Amino acid sequence: MKEKIITQSLDDIMGDRFGKYSKYIIQDRALPDVRDGLKPVQRRILYAMYKEGNTHQKPYRKSAKTVGNVIGNYHPHGDTSVYEAMVRLSQDWKMRMPLIDMQGNNGSIDNDPAAAMRYTEARLSPIALELLKDIDKETVQMALNFDDTEYEPTVLPAKFPNLLVNGATGISSGYATDIPPHNLEEVIDATIYRISHPHCSLDDLMKFMKGPDFPTGAIVEGLNGIKKAFETGRGKVVVRSQTQIIEEKNINKIVITQIPYEVNKAELVRKLDEIRFQKNIDGIIEIRDESDRNGLSIVIDLKKDVDVQNTLNYFYKNTDLQKNYNYNMVAIKNKRPVCMGIVDILDGYIEHQIEVITKRSLFDLHKAEDRKHIVDGLIKAVSILDEVVHTIRHSHDKQDAKKNLQLQYQFSEKQAEAIVMLQLYRLTNTDIVSLEKEKSDLEALIQTLNNILASDKVLRKVIIDELKQIKKQYPSPRLTEIKDEVQEIVIDEEAMILPEDIYVSITRDGYVKRISQRSYKASENIAFGKKDDDVLLDLHFASTLDKLLVFTDKGNYLFIPLHKLEEFKWKELGKHISYLIKVSPEEKMIGSILVKSFQRPLYVLLATRLGQMKRVSLQDFEVTRYSKPIKCMNLKQDDQLLQVSLTDDHQAIVLTSSLGYVSLYSEQEISILGLKAGGIKGINLKNDSLVAMNTFDPLHSYSYVLISDQPGIKRMRISDIPSCNRSTKGTLIFKSPKTNPIHALSAYVLDVQDTLIIETQEHKETVAIKDYSLSQISQKPSIIQSLKNENITYIYYQGVLSTDLYQNVTETQDLSTTQNVKKVEKSQPLEPQQQDKHFEPISFDDLFNDDF
């Protein structure tokens, strides 16, 4: 018992066993041989069918019988794996030159499974016999099978370079291979050239081999990728579907007639239809699979006003209508896995063919010489026929006859055997003629075979002639189109979107919804859908082509293309923005800016509660990736982003602090900084905080309205507020009593026709600005009697303040020209335009510190 105990470390045991296993699956399972381009299971299937006489000249046989022969004689593995390999060899959308002719359901390009092997029938295809030709002439090495009862070939003679023609794919331990199919005629031409010019360059071979030739056709782009793959065995090419655009009276169509290699057509159609269903692209009417026995056809119907090429580019980018194919040409060469370019692959195949032709010639030579020896004996026997007959008649038996012939007439044992076995009808005078002709033919054959064996040039010519014969016998026009350059896919996202006027709302908690004009107009007396403790920030009248920048109190912004928003009704809650952008639950939205064009010379003005401010060029906010919040201002500890505003370099700024200080100056006092900068001091705050930032056209007549916590309201002329420099404390606009201090909650620059809506826990009060008289700068806010002694929860205004700055600047204006101007200059006042209903709420849950 002790002798059976292994005293080795686990590392050594595992390393040794896994090494043996790896060697087995690399050499005998997953990787093809460079000589015949077949994996062991494929080779065994073809050889088993050949041995059984299951060839194309004979009727089909049940696939189950072939699978049983393969498992029982050569390949002791599961029947499923053998049948799947057999089915793949018969599929003309995976094999450039199928090696098995299968009758019945052998699967489909939609990845439908083949029928069970008891239902299908198969036989070798004609070209498969070219791989097996001359196998009975001792051309390849034979080895005992798994139970030492039969011999099987270690490689097939392979009369054409099957590895390149049909390609291969496989994964083993530490190695994988991906070799695409190539055109038979081109591969043969390249092989012939390589045989004739053993030292030719890759460029010479590429005059014949243009690139891969997939059974599914399509277009291959990237000559550099093909050349790199041909040179090193590794490289990438782009495979693009073959499409055509059909313009009709009411609709346009994209018709797909060829798809990339090994793409599941049904899955491709499903993905295309999913894009239509999710409205990632507007204007897709229907997607249909019209494929039939005449060929593949996928039809995409588009609305007439849709940019067809742009839509097609989107499909190329987001589906398998276009995909990359990565060459990884690994095969077994000299019993080792090697990554090879086509020069090495062709050389490996040519060496194999030289060996095959040499062994075949030797076999044929020995056979011809043996036959000539027999024929010489028969001719001699016919010439002395009477003596030979007399000798045979006077012999005791066959052995005695052979012995007497050898002794009396000097025949060899083989000649004597042939003579005694000669049939009587052959003993005629005319038979000598056929024997003489046969001898002449044998001598010519022997001379030819000796020439082949003696001359490398003659031997190579034999290989060339046989390759030419195969090329002639199996014509194979190219299916895949080769293009030198990879066409860049440019997607104009705006061109894919059908322009539509919509409303977009955003709440403080981040709920966003796209509202159709129809729903908005039908909801005049219906409450806006939101959570009870949430606040509506903004409602924009916009287009699906626009973008929305939503800012958070953490100094971040969210980039939202409006066409990506889901549509909801006015009364519905909507959906949290996190379904598009990953937003932390702690982040609260503080405002938004609707962007029609990032190319206009406009700025985003930002202000924090601690009085830090900066301007950022609107162009800097445009991004291509927007799956998470993007930093727009670096905040100090305990600071929060308070408000944002879109400006045109000609706006005035009015800042209001909690203690009632107001600072008024030109926006040009604020430096233009980058997105991640922290800003500069906009107002000097001491034991105070900023509660409002407003921008306005200084040439227009506006009122300044302040709301205090009494609750109170104060209305002043903007012109009554003294202008000052940035970073000063500003002007105190009301004196707060020490016993019952007053704090500003918010402030607005409003038109006289505007309305403020103030809500408390008990009431909702509509305040018309024109109902309150103008007050002096030192007067306290007047108490709103209807809300006396109540706590304001939030405020928003509803009015005609929104000026469309996009209409007042051009895209060509240089942003740098206005950065150092210190005073507001404008040629004429801007007329305010009612672009939308605009809501600007202020929440007071955590507005003040305990000091207040």
C-alpha cells in the first residue's frame, strides 16, 4: 500500500497534470493543423465518411450513423459535440467551401439549431474529397486510434490550402485562434506564386490575396489592418453590411442584403427594432426581415424627412451592422501552436504538399516497378508459352510449378506466381500486344515519377498543375468587397432627431419629464405632478433638439439632451434623472439653463451661498459623455451652489444677502474661468450669506423685489440701488430691528406686470407686483397681511422675463474680445420675449444657520 502513495508537492502534481491536459487540448482538440486546416474532430468526421464510402457520388446516409462511426472508431467524446462539428462543416454561411453536403435542417443564419441527427442525412461534398485524395497511397502518417484497433490519419493530404480557404475558430488552454475564410481562387493563385517564387514578399502575395472573403459577403475596410494581419497573424479589419438606399415617394428605405460574418441575423433585426421601439432615433417606421430562398433582405422603412445616411451611420455604430474582425491566426505547426502570417501558413502548406507528392510518387513508383516486373515475366512467358505450359502440366502442384518455372526459366517468385495464376484466355497471340503497350506505359510512368523525385522543380510543377485543376474545377467568385480605407462613421445626433416643440420640467429632487404641447394645453386647471415635499424648479418651452444643463448644490451640472427624456403627462410624477445620469441622492437641483447652441458667445454665471462667483463660457459645458454629474465649480467646505444664470457679457448683476445688503455691478466685473475653478469673491459677506443673484438688461426698466421672512415684500426701482465694485459689502436696503430681526429670503428683478406666488404651510398667495408701491432704499419690507405670522415654504414668479439671448448674438463672435471690458455697452434695449413660463422657486428648509 505504501508503494502507491505519491510523495510529491501539490504544486508539482497539479503543474504536471495540467501541463499534460493543456498539451492535449492544444494539439488534439481546439486548434487546426496548418497543413490541412482541420481540427482533429473535423478530420475524423471526414475520414470516417470516406472510409464508409459516404461520398458525393452515392446517396445520403443518416447523420447519426456517421456520428456513431466517429465516436466508436476515432473520437471517444459526446455525440453532441461531434454532430455540432459536422453541422458546422455543412453550413454555407460559416464555411466558404462547405465540406459536408447535408440534407435536412442544418440550422440557419438566425442561429436556429439543426434538426437532431436522426432526422438529417449527409455525405461528403465534392471538394472534401480533394482533402482526402491519395490518402490510400501512404502519403500521410497514420496512427492507432484510442483503442489500438484501427489506424487513423494524423493529417489529410489536402490538395488545397483549407486553413485559409475555410478559416478556423477555437479556444484552448492559453491559446485561441480566429482565422477568417478567404477566396479559394485567390489563395490558390497566391500559393502557386509562392511555389514558383519561394522568396517573394508579402506585397507580391497580396496582389493575389486581397483579403478575407466571407461566405456572408459584406464589405471589409482597412487595407493596413489586412496587411498587418497577413504579416504578423494579428490585425483588425472592419466588416460592414452591404446596404442600399431606396428613395420612394412617401418613404425612404434602407435594404440590407449582406451582413458581417458570424452575426446572428435574428438578433440583429431584434436590436434594430429595439432602437426603433425605444426611439433612440426618430423617424423609423418599421423594420422587416424579408429574407427568403433568394437571399438575405432586411428592410428599414424611414420617414421621408429623415436623414437616411445619418440613420444608417447610427446603426453601424450601435449594432452589428458593422463590427470589427480581429485576426489571430494560430495553428499547429511542427506539433506546436504558432501565430503565423500568410507567408508562414503558405510555406507550411507547401512543405506538406512536397512531402505528400514525394510519398505518393514513391508509392506509385514502387507499384509501377512491381507491375513492370510482372509484365516482363508475362511477356517472356508468352514468348516460350509451350515450354511454360509443359512445365506447369508436369508439376505436382502450384508450389512445384512455381519452383520449376524459377529453376528452368529464371523467373522470379513474383513472376512465377503471376504466370501460374494467369487465366487461359490471356494465352493468346494478341495479348502480347497489350502487354507490350502496358510495359511501354509503365516505363513512361516510371520515368515521370523518377523525374519528380529527382527534380524539385518538376515536383513543384506537379503541385502547381494540381492546384490549377482544383481552381478550374471549383470556380469561386469573390463575395466580399474590399475597401482600402476605413470609412469614418460620423453621426450628427441632431439630424437623427425630429424637431418637436415640447415642455420640459425639472424639480429640486431631480424629477424630470418631457411634456407634449397637447398635454400642457389640456392641463390648465390640473395641478403639476410632483411629490408633496418636492419643488418645481423650472419649466422650459423647448425643442427636442435642445440641451438642458441642470445644476446641483454640490457644484456639479447634468448634461441632458432633451430628445432622450421620456414623455409624461402634466399631472404625472415623471422619472428621476438618475435613469439617464447617475446622481447622488444627497444632491439637490438648484436651477437649469436651456441651451439651443453651444457655439454662441454666451456665459454661465454661477454664485454660491458664501458669495463666490465666476463666469464660464457656454462652450465649455458641451460634452459627448454625460453618464454622470460633471464638475462646474470647485466649492469651499460648507459652501453650496446657489443660483446660475445665462448671460451675454452685457448683463447687470444684483446680489442680495440675508442681512439685506445689495450689490449691483456689471457682469464684466466677474472673471471668466474654467469649469473646475473655485471662483472669486462676488460680495463681501461677514456673518452673512447670499440669498439671491439676479441678472438683467441694464437698459430696460425693471423693479427690484425683495421677500423677507416676516413675511414681507419690498419693491424698488433698480435705478435707486447704487452701483458698486465687486467684492464690496454693497448697500443696506433695510434696517433690521435688534429685538425682532428681519432676514431676506429671496429677491427678484421683475417686470411690473409679473406675479409672485408665495406659499406657506397654510396658504398660497398670488402677489401682483403692480399692487405694491415703490419704496425708498432705507424702508423696511411691508408685511403681507394675508400671510402675517406664517412661515414661507417657497416662492416662484410667473412672468415675461425670459429674454432669448440666442437671438442677439452670432456664432462667429469671438468670446475673448469682451473679457476685459469693465462697463456695460449696448446699442439698443432688448425687448423681453415670452419664451416660456418660467418658475424660480426658493426653498427655506435649511436656508439659515443657527446664528440667524
